[in-house]
Amino acid sequence: MTKPLLIAGDEAPDFQLPTSAGGTFHLYETLRHSPVVLFFYVKAFTPLCISEVCSFRDRFEEFREANAAVFGISPDSGALTRRFAGFFSLPFPLLLDAEHTVRKLYGVPKILGFLSGRATFVVGRSRRIEHVTYPTFQSAPHVIESFRAIQDRTKCPCDAPNAVQTIIPSE
């Protein structure tokens, strides 16, 4: 049985993953300090994923100014991920999910039934998912939607003021 997709309002499952820089990321520990944007991408150095990570890179300062932490997650090896992050000067950590453990935990669907899917989750400090997008073949719109979700939360002192789910269909 396939795990159902997570939606806004669900509690984000906790996890720990190695980072491309050699450290360890722990979701709930990070949430003690700031909301988190987690984006699952398919494979380093593929055209759509380059566009996706560079869209997050190009808006990184806006996320940081809104006190949000950004993390990319892929099944790539540490060496490939380090090369990818360095080549595109990514200012945020990439997390290594070689066994697809976290991808499965979050119910990120496959594309066309066999390719690793893409998803972006905005997780509030309360550990609740505030916004989720399951983009398929578009790279930038979910970055903008994720930033808007972070921006909306900074306008209100409550933890999930406008929790929404957005599904961007493929073109």
C-alpha cells in the first residue's frame, strides 16, 4: 500500500540525513530556530533540477531575511552532491537521501511511475506542514509559492496562518 501524500496541516515527520558538507541535518532540531523549506529534487546536473536549485539559490536571501532555512534533498551520492552544490554556488545545504527513506516518509510520488518525484514542503516551527507543492515539470513556480507561504507567515504571529496545498500540473 502506498503511503498517502502529506498535505498542509499534517505534522511533518522527523528525520535525520547527512549533508553534502559532511554534517548531519535533524529536522526537529532545525525547527527550534526557524521554519524550514524542504525541496525534493530528482538528480543533480539534470536540466529541470538545475533550474529548480538555481531558483532557490536566486531567492535564498529573501528566504533568509524571512528567517526561513532552505534544504534540498536528493538520492545522489555525497561526491556528486558536493560537486553540484559547488558548481552552482548553492548557499544552502543539500541532504543525502540515498535510500529514498525520507522521500518515502514524506510520500513524494514518482513521476511516470518510475522516476523519483519532486515536492516542496514549508514546515513551521510547530512541526506542521504549512504549504506543500508537488510540481512535475515546472521548476520556478513552486519556489515562488513557497516564498509566499513564508512571507504570509511573517505577517501573522500565529504558526500556520494560511496553510494551503498547491499542486502544479505538468505541461
